[in-house]
Amino acid sequence: MEQAIPSTDLYDVIARRRDVRAEFSGEAVDLGQLRRVLEAAHHAPSVGHSQPWDFVLVFDDGTREAFAEHVETERQTFAADLPPERRATFEKIKVEGIRESGLGVVVTYDESRGGQHVLGRHAIADTGLYSTCLAIQNLWLAATAEGLGVGWVSFYREEFLADLVGLPDGVRPVAWLCLGPVTELQEVPDLVRHGWRRGRTLDEAVHFDSWRA
């Protein structure tokens, strides 16, 4: 089966990165690629050099199946609260590739990492959480450069996932990332293609000196 072509140009990788759902090929992740992708994630900057993340690699079919069933329940809960027209649009959107990807990477955040006095976190408690998100972004871009796909699953309850993968008390699951080889990466993001949201231009997001300016 033909796979996506790897790319090493940073700007090209950023532009090609997609939230993958339906394009996983079902092939196993090469362990050398997996190591490089995780190394990239672990090289992310972190507040006070606390490195508050961990990565739980979920290969087990039973665990992935249990999570997929939980996600489907949450999907249905979300759909039930939508107005009919919005629900019809949502029904066309695949929200996960848990079974198809063959590997789940649960990225966690440990607020206690770095000790009581984390340099740079005294005024903004969430800087550790931001650091974990930077690790996820590094992982995602590295995976894209390797010709792999990543899908961030967000239809879950934290308590369920923490229990499913045996997280210690105080450690939060920030993301379940579906990771694996893909047949292609869509040129247009799924939510744009399916008419859920168009996205904004850069000019709409830039403000000078003040939000009101």
C-alpha cells in the first residue's frame, strides 16, 4: 500500500500537518520512527526544565477497543445536544482512528514534576500544561516529517482514560494520540471539508499593540 511521502522542510511539514482520522493504513509503526518521534517530543521546551510529560504507548487491542467504545459513547452524547442541522453535519465527521492506527500514545501531565518550586510557574499555574502541549506539537510535526499520521482524540472523560491506562493519582491524561502510517494526508482539514468550521486567516488573528486597535 502506498504511503505518504516524508518531508523534512519545516514550513512544508507545518503546512501538511493534519488531524488524521480515516487515512491510517493499518500498518505497524516502525520502531525506529517511533523512537525519533518520541525523542522530538521529549526535546520540547518546558517551564523550569520540569519536563512534566510522560508517554504511555498503547499497543494492546483490548485497551484500544475499550477506549474506542468509550469515545463512541461520548460522541453520541455530544451529538444529542446539537440542533438537527448541526447534528447532520457532525454525523459526517469521523472523530477518531483508534482501531485503524494500531498505536495510541497517551500524553500525560504531572503537576508535581520539578518539585515544589518550578522556576517560571509561580504566577501562571498552567505553564506546565502548556509545556506538555508543546511536546505534543513536537511529536506531531516529527510524525508528519516521518510520513506518519497523528489524530488527537478529545471525546473522552479524563477519569476513564486515567483508570484505563493506570495513571497514578495527580497525573492527568492530556491527549490520546492515534499514531501510524497513512495512505495520504488530506490537503484540506476535515472540519473545513465537511463544513463544520472554515477557520480564520492570519490577518483576522493579528492585533497591533491592543486587541481593540
